[in-house]
Amino acid sequence: MEEREIKNKFKTLKNRISPFVLKSLKRLSFKYMTDIQDAVLPKALEGADVVATAKTGSGKTIAFLIPAIEQVVKCIEISVQGTCCIIVSPTRELAMQTYSVLQELISEQDTITSALVIGGESRKKQSAELSQGVHIVVATPGRLFDHMRTKEFDYKNVRCLVLDEADKIFQYGFEEDVKQITSRLPKNRQTMLFSATQSETTEALIKSAMKEDVVIINTNEDNLKATVDGLKQGYVIIQTEYRMWWLHKLLKKTRNQKVMVFFSSCKSAEYHYKFFSNFCHMPVLCIHGKMSQVDRTETISQFYNAEKGALFCTDLAARGLDIPAVDWIVQFDPPSDTNEYIHRVGRTARGLGAAGNAVLLLRPEEKDFVTHLKDARVFLDKYETWDNYCNLQPKLDEALKNDLFHQLAVEAYEGYIRAFEVKKLKNVFNLLTMDLDAVARSFGLSEKPDVDVRVGFSKKHRPRKQIAAMLANQTTSKRVKR
């Protein structure tokens, strides 16, 4: 145990890292390397292709930014023109955060240029920046590929490609964009792939986009737990219709702390945000994928700088975001799988010696999810429920008199149901055995809305199934008439 506690210092790499980077690290109080940094940096600085897996919050961003910067330094020394390095992130928020850390690392010099290329921002402005031949581009896949199809963006001299949170890039539907990006870039480049978890979808990418002698690094392999030591985590079993009552009490008990609450759909996050802020007068914020980029950026900034309060969010906020001093992660809706659980709780207890708390809310029918987490080396304590709750039904009844809020409640109910269609663990998250009337009551609704439930089918299959059902109904009607 004592040997594992001895950390190597960044200055041990002083002959391989530029002085301005070391100066920036010192200013940022980064003295010792984390496990993933210690394992990755020596290999990556040699120019090796790297596939790295480490617990979320373990310092992966620094582990790939330093080698990327050093590749650019080499390009500048030999007067290479155009963009030298591209860093791809699955979400705009993660790209913005990576870009922010990059600016800190290169702030001690004035030679390296960079650009942030994400959706929701001006294409024309981005194109103008790219036409100048910025050295490092931090981008989301879709917007990056858009610019790669223009003449303004010169990427023929790219020497380094980083794919951050690679499994999430595929999960968000960017598989084809990433294939196009990697196929258009020069073959003689360095490619680094980073994530907190690995999935089957990344295997094909590793084979097609990386060298045969790729270096595989997994700092999770020798650990008995898949989450960091400073994280205290547990679960609570709540009857479906009292879930919101439980959340109300938890928010009151943590009102002087910083809390992130995860929901399974945008509408559900928005519905709960509007109820708790407007009718319970609680200091909550909300972020989800259907908000404008301006609103998303402002919300993250507000929560980042806040000392206390709650952020209601979807899995948009589950990856990579490094928000300081988050005390609690509350998974109000269960994650799609064990990997997503790990990413969500990774928003707290980040960095060496940090501590945090996490609680997972489950309906009685979902308790077997704890066993799946245990198989994934995630161990939860069982938390007891409180003896009494505030009856929120009068406030809900009052809120639902508003037609717009009532419609939002119906849409939130539908979003909650739809989220179960794509969950992998059908034996745990089973729509067929779910009490939909109780689910409706959990949204304050007196009766179950009419929702077209397609068990086991994703959204892309739904129109085809609806047509099939319609034809079947027409056939049945003809037979009845006869």
C-alpha cells in the first residue's frame, strides 16, 4: 500500500515536457502525477498510439493535453503549416472544458494557437479561425466534420488526434462522423483514445484508426473497485408514487450543499425543475440537450461558481465535466447501464484525496440493478428511507391547473417511459411489469396518459411498428364487418 501512495512528480519529465508547460502545471498546483498520467505520459510523449481507461476524475485531460501540446511544439520547430492536433469530445460542455484547460496549459507562451469548434456557435466565425491555420482544434464530431468538408480548413498536416470519452461519442450517434474524420486525416499521426469505461463499439475504431502496436493502459485493472476511494455511495428503495416526495426532502436536507440530480429525459428534468423552483421555491438550476447553447453555457457557469444549490440534469452532464466541490450525486432516474452509473457518480470526489456522496433511487422492482453494479465492481450500501415526507400533492394539484404545466407533466411522463425502451437490462427495467398508474401519480397526474409503448424497440423502429399496427387494425376491422 505504501508504494502505491508514492506519486511521481511532473518535473521528472522536465527533459520531455516544454518549460512553459511545467511552469503552467506549477501555477495550477499540479505537482504529482495521478496514476493515469504516470502511465500514459511516458508512452504518449514518445509518440505511441494509446488507448487509456481510468476512473472518472482521475486526470485523463492532462494526460492527453500534454502530449498533444508537445506534438505541436515539434511541428512549430520544423515550420509545419496548418492544424497539427485535433481533440474530439462527445458534448459541447466537455469540449469547452477541455479547451479551458488547454488555455491554462499554453498561457505561458504566445506561439501556439487554438480554436473551439462546437455546434450552437457561428460557423462563419469558426471557419475564419480555422482558415488561419490554428495549431490545436478542440471540437465536437458533427461540427468538426462539417468544417472538414470545406476548403478553409487545412488538416493535411495533423500529427495528433485525441478521442476523449470515445464510447460516448458512439453512443451519441457520431459513429459515421468519426469514421469520416479518421479516414480523412493523415495516416502517419498519433492517435490517443481515452475513456472511463470501454465498450464493444470502440474495438472497431481501435482497429481502423490506430496503429497495430497500440499501447493499452487500464489503471482500473488492479483495483477492487470501479469508483474512487473518496466516494461514499448507496441506494434507497422508494415506492414509485413517492419518488418526488423523497427528492423534496433530500433537497431540503442538502440545501447548504452542492447537488447534481440526474434524470432520464430532457422533459423530466425540465418538469421537476419548474415544479421545485416555481412551486417549492428551491434554489435549483437545470441543463439538458434541448436548451440553447447560450443557456447551457450560462447554467454550467452559474453552477460552477455556486457554493450551494442543486443542478437538475440529464446524462449530458455525466461525462467529463469537472465542477468543483460537488457534495452529492443523486440518480433520481436509474442510469441506462453500469457504465453510465460510473460516469454519473464521477462528477463528485474528483482528484487526489477528494470526497463525495452518491445515492441511487430505485423502485422496488429495480432492486436487482444493485447486483449488476456489484458485478461491475461498484459496491453500494443500502440507505434507509425517512419516516415522513411532505405531502406534495396539494402543490402538484395547484401547479397542474396550468395547462402548459399539465402538458409538460404528460411529456415528462412519456420521456420517463421512453427511456426504458432503450435500457439494456430488460430483466431489471421491465416496462411490461411496471405499474404505469403509479408512475403517472409520481408526476402528479391523476390518471395515466395514453403513450404508445414499444417495448424493446428504439425510436428509429417506432414509425415502422406504428404502420404495422395500423395495417393490422385495418385488417381486423374488415374481418369484423364481414
